[in-house]
Amino acid sequence: MNKALILVVEDDVPVRNLITTTLRTHNYKYIIARNGETAVMEAASHNPDIVLLDLGLPDIDGVEVIRRIRSWSYMPIIVISARSEDADKIEALDSGADDYLTKPFSVEEMLARLRVTQRRLAVLSDSRGDSSFVNGRLRIDYAAGCAFLGDEELHLTPIEYKLLCLMSQNVGKVLTHTYITQKIWGSSRENDIASLCVFMATLRRKLESEPDSPQYIQTHIGVGYRMMKV
């Protein structure tokens, strides 16, 4: 697996040094941004494979950085933040973050999250050789890595797109929370299942004309989700 180029967005010097030393030790390439405005500029200039983002930045909030990057790119964003409240995690994930690590964190877990994200990127790349998928007005072009509802392209985050592909490849089957989180995050912890619920909610808002009466993705309470044949 080729090592990714990582954009490290962190203003705290000891934490930034810990992250960059770990990346360097494991032969990752990285670039550094010490504030939000620089982070957006570096993301646009270097197109990194993955962003490691602190939320408490000295100029603009990290959530605003996520929103700005998401306006033009689906590059994976892993938040590393001292904010541990569910509301903070949900806001970051709803804004387009792909993963969330709470400080203090272990470098082993950070490296594991990077590996999972790289595997997900590899799967998305491999899927481009497959055929397209059509279900009612929904069309997924695996080759181009995009999805459409009617004539309109769906603007999905990498996680939302991966979820949609996973569901489309198992039409009619109930996929359990454990199965989905293992496929998407490579683990099935309580936090992963909570994140899954958030991402499914945002995916539905983009996919369903009436999210409370879903046409495509059905919830099986306490079990998982199923894509229905339209």
C-alpha cells in the first residue's frame, strides 16, 4: 500500500510534533498548516490524500475548514480534537468529516485510522472498473466514482458514497450495523455505530425526497439497513 500525503492541521506544537514524528517514522509524507486559512490553501495547492484536522484553531474553527474543503473536494478528513461532546462530533461529521479521534489519542489508533482510510480509498479506486448500477431514479457510475438522482449529481462525502455503493451491491439484503461498520471503518465499536447513524441520516437527506418515508434505504431498528429495489 503506497503511503499517503497527509495534511496535518494543528496549532498545538507538542501535539503537532507527536503527529508529524509518528508520520515520519512510518514513512508518510506530510505537510503542515498551523491555522485554518493556511489549511484550506494547502489543501487546494497540494491536494493531499488525507487531512488530519484539529477543530480548535487560532483563526477559524475547524468545522469551517471542513465546510470550505467540502465545497470543492471529497478528500478524507479525520478530525483529531479535544472536543468530546456528542454534539461536537455530530456537527463535524454532518459538515463532512469522515472520522473523529478524541484527544488524548494513541498514535497506534491514529495510524490504524489512516490505514482504514487508505483501504477505503483503494476500494473506491478499484470499483471504477465495475459496471454502473441503476435503481429507479438512482444511478451509480462506479467507473466515474459518482452518483445521480435523475439528472442531478448527488454531492456525497467519501463515506456517504462508500455506504451507497455497499448498499447498492447488496440490494434487498439487510446489512447489520456490525457488517457495515466493519466494511466502512474496519471496526465495530459503539462510536462507529453512532457515526454510521449520522452518515445514514445525511445520505438519506440527499437521496430521499421524503426522508421520513424512505424509498431507497430502509432502517431495521436495532439491526441495520437495507436498500430496497425500486
